Amino acid sequence: IKVWGVPVSNGMKMAVEEVNAAGGIHGRKIKLILEDSGYDPKRAVLASQKMVERDKVFAMVGPMGSPTVLASQDILFDAGVLQLFPLTAAEFTFKFDPAKPQERLKFSNLLPYVESTRAVVKYMVEAKGFKKPCIIKRIAIDRLDDADYQQLFREEGRICLHLCHPNIVEYVAHGATPDGLH
């Protein structure tokens, strides 16, 4: 994921430099604190705890990846820290639980996976005439032992396919191990 993370962090650095060179925001300079989770949920949790408790951040901007954002977002919300524009379009970044008012602290700017998949399936079926389009949904190998994570993404895949084209839905699950699919 370095191919994605490096340009994103470089863009953030450039934007902060530009804003600060122009005097900041209402005269206040922005401080950018970067942490590399290595796309590891455990490292994301530790980095989030550090940034909330030691660095006293008021916003987390551009956290990257579904498993890392999911693992660490409650740390932010419980501390009243904004989660701005996570680099994932998973449903949990848009969905609000009324029992958790702190989830109002999350803001996303990506089209949900469900919607982008719906558009692709519609194009495949209606414009290209495909009779049985196939969507492959990947579960992060490092989260195979996490039943809640697996269920979340399994359900998201089913919902996505059903919303896209309910009369052609067939869900086939394949097992996976760190060594590959079976």
C-alpha cells in the first residue's frame, strides 16, 4: 500500500506547507503528524492512541484502509476527534448507529463501494449484455481470524450484489488462508 500512502502523505505535506506559507487558518499554523500503520490494524490502533493521548490531535485526516480504519475509529470517536476522509469506501464509514452519537464525527468523501459496484454491474448487464457478472470481494488476509470483520464484509458484499441486480445474485464463498485461496 506504500504506492498509495506515499503520494497521499506527500500531498498532505504540500497542502499544509501552502496553507502555513499563506499565514495558516485564521492566523494559526497547521501541524501535520504522520503515522504509518503499515496497513496493520494493531499498529493503527497504537498510532491512533498515541495521536489522541500524546499529540492531542483534533482530527484524523485520511486514515488508510478498511481494516485499519475500522480497528481504530472508536478510539477517535470516544475522544471526540474528527475522522475526516478515510481512504476506504466501506459501508461502516458512511453508516451511522443512532445509539452512538459520537459517530457524527466521521466524514467521508468517497463513493461507497456499494454504489460504485452498482454502477459497474448495471453497465455490465445493461450496456454489455453480460448474463452473469462476477464480483470478487477480498477479505484482508491479516483479519481472517476476526469473525466480526469477516461477517461485516461478507454482508456488505451480499447487500451490494443484491442492490445492484437482485435477479442475478448468487453468492459463493471461498475459504482463504494466509497461503492463498482454497
